Amino acid sequence: MSIKNCPKCGSSRTKKNGTFRGTQRYRCRSCGVQFVHDTSVSAETLWREFADEHARVSVLARRHHISKSTVHRRLDDCTLPEILPTP
């Protein structure tokens, strides 16, 4: 189990605190704030790693703890700037 840090105080003294609509909630034992661990990664970040590092979809999925289909979907959602051909 990986330790979830509190987004408010940064403490690693957190514990599971039930679920809401299938999403695990956590409570900080230091400051008492309740939070959901955010695992989202932006499409731009995925695209940058895919293009610059030549990372495979399976590597990106493992690195960011998301499924391969999510990587594909987010890469498809990423819009690239149009490059006009030079005359």
C-alpha cells in the first residue's frame, strides 16, 4: 500500500476513511482533513512523455497507474498545433 500524503498539510499520517461512489477516501491524522487521492495525469503530460521520451503506451500506463485504454483515450484527446507547409 502506498502512503497518501495530505494535500493540506503534507503529512503522511493518513488513514483510509471509507468510500464514496466507489472512490477511496482518506483522512489526515494530523490536521483532520478528508480527501480523495488524485491520480489524474494531463493529456499534455502523457503526450510530452510519449513524443519526447518515445515511451510506449504500456510504460506510460504503468508509470501513471492508469490503464492502457485511458492512455490511448487521453492521447487521442490531445490536440496538436497545425503546422502549415512552407511554400
